[in-house]
Amino acid sequence: MGVSKNAFARMWGKSHTAVNKAVASGRIPLEPDGTIDPDKAFASLRANTDPSQQRSRVVDQSFQQARTASEVLKARERRLRLQRLEGSLVPADILEDVMAAAFMRVRSHLLAVPRKMARTLAKMTDPEEVAEALEKLIHEALDELSETEAVAKVKRDAEADAA
């Protein structure tokens, strides 16, 4: 028993217009009552349809996936650009330079501690007094480093890149 053109279109996954075109071109035979026998229709479509003329769902899906990936990438780029303009994102090369300079300063300050403290510590006999003196000098060095040009440089470079 046959089905209507609309019902066959749903079975085939195509529009009723595509079914009408296939009927008109003779690729889908109609029953005498004007309905379509699905088994005969699918067999006829396989036999009478040029595969090179068919749009592949895989190709359509791959294109859609590529388009989605492209849009996701564009959105990420826009978000990064906005973060950079707002100053919440600093380029890695600038940050690496600033951090390298800061670590070199920390290193030189910490290496200077023994020389600065040698005479003072030599006079001290109380271990608690020695610990307090060392702790004070280390805190001074770290406080000086926290107020350095490094933080200001990162901010200036980020603002310059945004402009």
C-alpha cells in the first residue's frame, strides 16, 4: 500500500518539493492511485540518482562544524582583545620580561643580606635577636621589591598595547 507524497518526504528526510521533483523526473514511480510505494521508491532512487549530484549530509555536517569552530575562535579572539583593552590581560612576552627582571632583583637583594648583616650578626649572641634582625632585613628587601618599577611597567605596557 502506498503513502502520500508528504508522508514519503518525511520518510526520505526531504521536502515535499524534492519528492515532487523526483516524481516529475521519473526517479520516483507513482502507484495508479497517486500514492508512493516506499520500497519501490527507494529502490528507484538508488538506481536512478546520480551520486555526484547529491549533497552529502557528512559534507554539510563537516561544513557546519568548521563554521562553528570558526565562530568560536572569533569569539575567543574578541574576548581576548577586550580583556587586553581593559587591562586584565597582559601579553606573555611583556610579563616574562617583567618577571625575569623582578626575580633578578629578588636574587640580588637576597644575596646582599649576608654582607649587609655580617657585622651586625657577629656582635649578637641571642638567637632570637639574630632571627629578628634577619627577618627585618628580608622584609625590607621584599617591601622594596613590591614597590618597584616592575608593577608600573606592566601597567604602562598594557596601556600602550591597548592604544
